[in-house]
Amino acid sequence: MNIGNHTVVSEFVLQGFSSFHEHKLTLFVVFLTLYLFTLAGNVIIVTIISIDRHLHTPMYFFLAVLSTSETVYTLVVVPRMLSSLVGLSQPISLVGCATQMFFFITLAINNCFLLTAMGYDRYVAICNPLRYTVIMNKRVCAQLGWGACSIGLLVATIQISSVFRLPFCDREVAHYFCDIRPVMKLSCVDTTVHDIINVIVSSLVIVVPMGLVFISYVLIISTILKIASAEGRKKAFATCASHLTVVVVHYGCASIAYLKPKSENTQDQDQLISVTYTVFTPLLNPVVYTLRNKEVKDALLRAIGKKPLG
């Protein structure tokens, strides 16, 4: 159907990993395995935190919320990606594409700001330990969690409204999910203004939380270095190690994906970068927080009966 010189597109076709045709079965097995580990790991973390009273603290509240968010985040993208790898992919309607993009943006931004809240929690715990329970009370934790989600919802609403007002002339999305840049490339009109808005928004939702986490850790490290005993310094660093590892990988992947010039990488490179934050990064929480975190490991042992309840 044509209106003027524009074709009215009612659905999109996600090209998926069309350049990796010979390796699709291998990719399917690898991604399915990682996906199942991610789901299982995050469900275990949320369950352990819920049932073990030793983990009913602000830090683990934020970890449980982050794990829940990461689980839903993968559910939004990965099942359709896996379907496309085994030839079961179907066209996606404009409404379906907008819905997927909305939840993807909401949860991605939510995760960024949850990591910031966790950084603030570590700052209060180390730099102001005597007032920790007063400052990080249940109300404050709930407000920080809801604030992270609200920012994600607001930005997603703005972005979706901007992108899906455009007329589209093509239906072949050069990606395995509905991300902003690949969808905007299908527009019949000049998208320079939309590109600028997208860069500004992406910069704010990545650089602002990343900057706040950086400030938190500057203050944390300066406080730790003032601790007299080597054992005390080691213990203080250990409480931050898991969070810092997740932060570096998470913001690193997000920065490479969304803050680089749009023409810098090929389609294949863009897809491989996307895989890191849609498949590998969500697996990071359960891996890091179970292998590196003594409290979570102890809680797991208590849950399976190999460690006495304290």
C-alpha cells in the first residue's frame, strides 16, 4: 500500500544472524545454554535472597531486583533470537516491535540505575557505616528501586514515541531484535534529528549513572585507604569486588554499543557487540555473585543443608 511516495509498512522481518548461516546451529546451542544458565542463576539468586534472612539487607535487595530485571530483559530478546536461529522466526508487527523495544529500553536503563543505587549503598556502608541502617532504610531502598524503573519507563516512552512516528519504507531489520538504530534506518525520511536525540538520551542514561558510580568509588577507595589494618582494607575491598566487576562489564558493553559513531562498525560487529549485553552480561550477576561473594555462597550451602543455620 502506498501513500504518496511512502510505503506503509505493517510488519518487520528481523534478519537475525543471516551472515552466520553456516554457524546457526552452533550459535543456537551456545546461546540456548547461556540463556538457561542465566535464567537458572538469576532465579536461584532471587530465591536465596528471599528465603535467607542473612541476606535481607539493602545490598541484596538491589541484587534481587537487578536479577529479576535481568531475567525479564533476556525474556524480551533471547527467545525470538533463538527461534530465528532454527528457522522458526516470523515477521513481527509494528506493535510487537514497539513493545519489544519499549521493554528492552525500560529494563536496560533500569539496570543501569540499579547498579548506581548499589554503588550508593556500598558508599554509605563503607564511608558512613554507623548511620548505614538509618540512611539505607526500607523506604529509601524502595524509592531508589522505583526511581530506577521510573527513569527507564520515561525514557522508553519518549524513545518509542519518537521512533514510531516515522514513516517506514523497508521492512528488513538488520538485527535480531527491534533496537532503535536498526529500526530508524528503515525510515523514508531524514532521521538526523532523531539520531541526535537518541545520542543525547543514550549518553545521559549511560554517562550519568556511570559518573555517579565512579564518584562513589573514588570516595570509597579514599576511605578504604585510610583504614589502618591490611585485613580491614582487604575486607572492605571484598564487599565491593562483585559489584565493581559487574559495573565495569555492564557500562563497558553499553558504552561500546551506544556511544560509538553509528557508522564505525559493520552489521556483523554490531550484532556481536549486542550479543555481549543481551546474552553474556545477564549471566554475569549469577556467576560473579555466586563465585566471588562469600555471603551468597554461604546462603547456598545453608539452603542445601551443608552449612548449619546461624
